Amino acid sequence: MKGKILVTGGAGYIGSHTAVELQNAGYEVVIIDNLSNSNAGVIDGIEKITGIRPVFVEMDVQDKEALRKVFEENKGIKGIINFAASKAVGESVQKPLLYYRNNLVTLLNLMDLMPEYGVEALVFSSSCTVYGQPDVLPVDEQAPIKPALSPYGNTKQICEEIIKDAVYSGVPYKSIILRYFNPVGAHPSAEIGELPLGVPQNLLPYVTQTAMGIRQELSVYGDDYDTPDGSCIRDYINIVDLAKAHVIAVNRMIAGQSKDNVEVFNLGTGRGVSVLELINTFEKATGVKVKYKIVGRREGDIEKVWANPAHANKELGWIAEESLEDTLASAWKWQQKLRERGIM
């Protein structure tokens, strides 16, 4: 084993796929999750894929003393990947205090305890929302940070500033900030995937649930944007491709290969896809029609954004490999598996 990595929010969508890739790479994984937007059954899925059951602790990272106990009981944690955050743009507009409390306090608690327990690496789960509506597309890491269009986006900006301030003050660890574009799809085994509780806040689970007949129809928020078909454009990245980048980031810091104490990388495909194009591609990839309607714009939505991933491609040796068609097909396979299990 290469050592222990703590994955906070590790029963969630991105966290569970990252736990799989960490275990496949030879790391021992400790997962913390309060199951506020996830399911403990995900741990079974991780074990089925890898043959290894990660350590799982159900707790809230906002509880600092409970977090300390995890460090005490799992000595030798080398790195942390922090996914413990609320993540829906629309919900953050409605519940800003929930987002500020959860997303900031969890990070502060982890960073407080890292020096005490000799943790040398922090991977932070950030977002392309920090760029707001970029002046130039595709957007690279040098693009200016714009005023956030949602409390969710603002928490990511603030967390990045906290990390930079702390690391430059001389704390004994390094950090890599990964700015995701839009993660989609599921593990090809269909043992794990995106499983939102209640009504999905993200586009693709709503697409698959509508295709399955669970939802009556999908709402497309706006068809009057300055885009070829009027709908918003995003950069949709395969979840397994995304997860692999986290392993590379951990390896880089632990091996002492970082070029700065804080590094920032955009993780995307470099291709913008509109909401209507995604629906059309899903229908082609699966042969299943999706009923949708056009509704008004949604507060907090950015018109168009996609990545220039050249920095991550060059520095990390990482590239998004999976096609959009295969990624959407994997999401449908996962939805079918959920129906077989009687989950939805």
C-alpha cells in the first residue's frame, strides 16, 4: 500500500469514483460522509469494483472533535481529498447560509488538523463557477476570477483563497486545487454512479430519470442565450476521467513533484456542449427519447463555459479520454441498474 488517503464526502458521486481509482492505484482509503446527499450502499459498490472495502466513518466534517477522532483512529493519513460540500447552484441561492456554513467550516476543520497529524497534501474540489462568465473561451487558469453568480460559486472562491492564504503563511503541507467543469456519467461497471436524493439538481440525472419515466419531463432553463441553439453551454467530463486526475494530484504532492505549494488545474474536455445537444446525444447513444420543455432562465446560471485543459494535460499528464456518447450511455446503464435494484 502507498499510504492512507482521507476522502471526505467519499460516499458521494465524485468521491466514490475517486475512492475506486485511489484503491486501484494502491492507496488505502478512509471515507468520511454524513450521507446528507449520498447512500451508505455506495461503499458496497466500491468494494465490488476493487475487491477492497474502504474504511467508512459516518460523520459530519463540521464536527471538529469527531474529525479529530478519525485522525486518531486512522494514523498515518498522508493526504486529504475534500469533497465534503453542498454543490447545487440553484439550492445555494435559496439556502445561502447552509452553503457557507457547510462548505467553509468543513475545509477550516480539515486544515486546522492537518499539521497536527502530519498530513502533507490537500486536494481541493473546486469548480469552473469561480470564473463566472469568462471574457475569453475556452477558459484557462489565468482567467480572472469574476464575482460569483451564486453562493455556491462564492464558497468555492472563498475556499480557494483560504487555502492560498494558509499555505503561503507557511503551513507544512501543499495543495492542488482542481477546478471541475461538469462531471457526468457513471462507472462502466454500473456499480456506482450519481444518485441524488430527491429531485435531481444536476442535468444528467434528471435526463436519465425522465427517460426512465420517473420524472414527467425535463425543464430546459432558457433557449434565448447567445449560443447556437439558445441553451446554455457546458463542458461535460466523464466521472472516471475526473476521478483519475485526483490520484495524479495526490501522487504529485506526495512525490514532491509540485512546482508550487499551491497549484491550480482546470479539468475539462475542452469542448462546449449545449443542454439541447446533450439531450440529443443522449437519445442517439441510448435510443431512448427524453421529453422536455423550455422554461425561463434560472438564477445563477452561467451562459457558456468550457475549459482549456492544456495545463493539466501538460503538467499532470492527464487527459479526458471518454467520449460524450459513451459517458451518456454509462449514465443510462446506471439508471437501468437502479431500476433493477428497485431503487428508482
